[in-house]
Amino acid sequence: MTIYSQHANRGKSQILATYQGSDGVVSKTVTSLADSRLAAPIVDALNRISAFATVPVSLHDHRERRVDDYPHKHLAALTDAAARADLLSGTHSLWYEYVCLRLHQALADLESALAVLPDTVSRAVRSELEVEEHELSAALADYSGTSSEDDPEIERYWAFGHAFVKYDDGLDTLSDETREQLDRREAGLTSEERAEAVSHLRVLATAHSRGDVEWASLDGPSCQLFAEPYDSDGFYLTVQAPEPGDDDASWEIEIGRWEPDDTNEEYGEHTSATGSSVIICALPVAPTGDEIALLLKLVDEKPLLLAQWAATPVGTVLDGATMAVTKRYDS
């Protein structure tokens, strides 16, 4: 329920916390840094943490034609490092666990940014997280009627359905569209199948985060990771998780290529094109996020590696990787 920013003041970069108080919008200084480049990743991480912590408790869970609340358990992770592992172990719902994963990543990014800074800065930032967690928890207790008269007055206002946060994390994690699509994906799943779907989504989201390449995109609702690097001569890579509950399905790595719809046109000069599969690697066991991230990094370093992989015969392992081709579409 707080928006963070940086402000130049007397040769330093101040990190500001802005929230709604009793007298309107209030801004307070969290800490100051000599270099704005050091402040930027902290501001970014704090904004993501605030949004991922606040939005789930500001919405109703409408799955299965009911109106329910999302859990509050993730709030403990803001101040308790030991509780952060719990962000990666839940099975409540695809969207909520997806948000918990993003919160875990944001907290890890904050710790990385703080690691190179003086203890005074780290203490100030962690103190800010304590305030944010306390104020939000107190506001939720007041909203649910479980607070007592002895509780201190809330300084940061929170209103259900009106989260005061910076939403955009670049992945639309908190958008209504993403939530609704993930809700539709899990509709009709058993609790075991939902847990399986959550696990798949964590693998892909982790790979996307650790791969850290701008041309890779994650389609969370379809449990698919798509990568099309520049200068790849029209080749692309797709990582697809199996449908939950389908015992015969497996994880698949696909390499495809865009083919011009007009056969008289060359790729790169075409007006429209259609993607077609070239090879498939059906994986005997589920991959880890790090294994998928390695593929992304290999292709990022050498985009034409996709063309080389596309020529790999059935039964042969992709050069530099561990996946073997199980099907070719030109044979």
C-alpha cells in the first residue's frame, strides 16, 4: 500500500515512501544514497514487494462461483527471512502462488541490491518493510473486525479494492486478465492436479527470471515459455509444460521457424508468416528452472544455435544441452 520513488536532494538520492495517511498523501524518506544508480534497484524491488504483498489481500477470490479472501500468509515473508521458503511451497491457487513466487523473487532482488550497501542503508530499508507489513496487517485486522481498541492508530490507509501501489512489474502478474486466465486454467482440476500446475508454473517463471533475456516471454496462463532472439533467421524456441492430470504428456522443447505465407518472399522481407514446428524434444523427466534458463542463455549468446539445433537428427542430444530430439517434422 506504498509507492516508492527516488528524489535528488543536495547531491544525494533519497528513497521516498509515499502512502495515503489521515491528512492525504504523505511522503517520507526511507534512506539516502550517494548514487542514484544504487537507489534504482532498491526502489524497483520495494515497489514490486509492496504490490505483490498488497494486491492479493485487496481482491476477492472468485473461483468456483464463490466469493472468498486470498490468504495473508505471504505478509510474514516481508520481515521474516525464514518464512520466505513458504512462498514457494503453497498450492492455494495458480494466481496466488504465482504472485507469491514473484514476491519471493522481489525480496531476493532487494537482498542482492542491499548486499553492496552500508549497514545503515540496509537497516533503514528493512525497517521500512517492517512498517509496511505492520501497517498492512493492522489495516486488515481493522477491516475484518479482529483488531482491539488497544492497537495503535494506523498511519498508512488501506482500502479493499483500491490498492495504493505501483502495479506494473513488466509481466502483468497482477492484472485482472492474468488472474482470470489462470483461474480458467485451473477450473475443474483436482487439488493434486492444481498442485502439479502450480509446480509447472514455478519452473517456467523461475527459468524466465534467471534466463534474464529480453526476447523471452512467459505466457503464464498457458504454461508456455516462448523465445525468439534477434538474428535467429526466423527460428524460435518454445518450452511447454504438460497439461495437469495427463499421465501420457511430458514437458516439450520445440524449435520452430517462421515461414513466409507468400512462397515468393524471403524471410526478413515477408509481409506475413506462419510458425511451423521443426523438431520436438519430449523430456523423460520434468526440467528445472535452471536447466531451461541455460537454454535461454545459450541461445542469447549464439542466436543461430537454434538453426543448428533444428538440424539435429532424432535421438541426438542438442549441442551444448542435455535434451535429445524425439521427433522431426520433415521426416
